[in-house]
Amino acid sequence: LKPKYLKDEL
Amino acid sequence: MNIFRLLGDLSHLLAVIILLLKIWKTRSCAGISGRSQILFAAVYTARYLDLVTSYISAYNTVMKIVFLVASYGTLYLMFLKFKATYDHNHDTFRIEFLVLPCVILALLINHDFSALEILWTFSIYLESVAILPQLFMVSKTGEAESITSHYLFALGTYRGLYLFNWIYRYYAEDHYDLIAIIAGIVQTVLYCDFFYLYITKVLKGKKLQLPA
């Protein structure tokens, strides 16, 4: 699974 | 972007617009918890600080700005412009009991011990419980105006739709964020009792009134 730091949601 | 996330965001947008319009059109914020609105302003502020550090998309940037402006606009209407209509006698939930545990939890359980990440985590935890002063106010007065019910329904639906978005993303994109997911489940569960009353009463044209 990809890193959990992605913050592309609102 | 998938359909659940888009509908979730639109539901969220609808909620904040309903609230602003209700206050503006009736020139009154009766029945609205200023304490919940303060918590939401704190949530958006802590989460959207990344507006200045990272660019995702025009959609993302515009929505963040809209939520920030709408949130502070609501506070302005409640605590300055229509201050006289603010029902503070019924808005008595102690928000420090929500904020302090969220601060502690964000410091203990986060993805990375850095300022922005902890603020983001804090905002996720705080958002999950920020509606409690409002729900407490409704239970204290025993009723809510229909427009307030529509606001609560749209706001509750938003995170519920995000749960479907996260299920979708887990399978389609191998992406998941346990902190957001668990807080999102808590947030949605808190609305369940209200959802039941909304569907059984408000949608049938009755006022949302709690049993005595």
C-alpha cells in the first residue's frame, strides 16, 4: 500500500 | 476523485450553505450551537494550513478556501452581526472536554510527529466530535427547526459518503488512512440517532421533536 501521508481529501 | 467523494464534498458544501442562508434569511442563529461552529472553524484552520505548503488541485484549493471563509463567516454572523439571537443559555456543552482529549490523542496517535501532521490529525479527531455541542443543544431544547435538521442531515451524510469513498480507494487505489477512517466511522455513528429521527419525522413533514 502507498504511504499514508497523502492529503488530497477535504 | 470518485462519485462518493464528490457527493460527500457536495453534501458538505450544501450543509455550510444551508447554515449560512438560514442565519442570513431569518436574521437569526436561534437553535445553532456557536460552540460547534467554533470547533468547526478550528477543524478547518488546523487542517487547511497545508494550503500554503502543498498544491493538490484547483478543486481542492477552492473547496478549502470556501470552507474556511464559510466557517469564519458563520462565526461572524453568530457572534457579531446577529449576536442578540444567539441562544447561549442552551449552548452549554463544555468544549474543553472535546478539545483536550483530541490534542492528547493527536500527540499520541499520528502518522508522523511533525507540526503540520499533528495539526491535521487533531483536526480529524476534532471533526469527528465537533457536532456534539449541537446535538446536545437539540436534545436540551427537545426540538430543532426543519432547516437546522436539513443542515445536520447534510453534514452527517458527508462523512458517511466519505466512508464509501475510503472503501472504494482501498480497493481501487490501494490507498487508505486508518486515522481518517476510524475517526470517520466515529463521526458517522454519532449522527445515527439523528438520522433515524430525520427520516422518521422531518421527511414526513413533521418537526424534529424528541420524545419527552
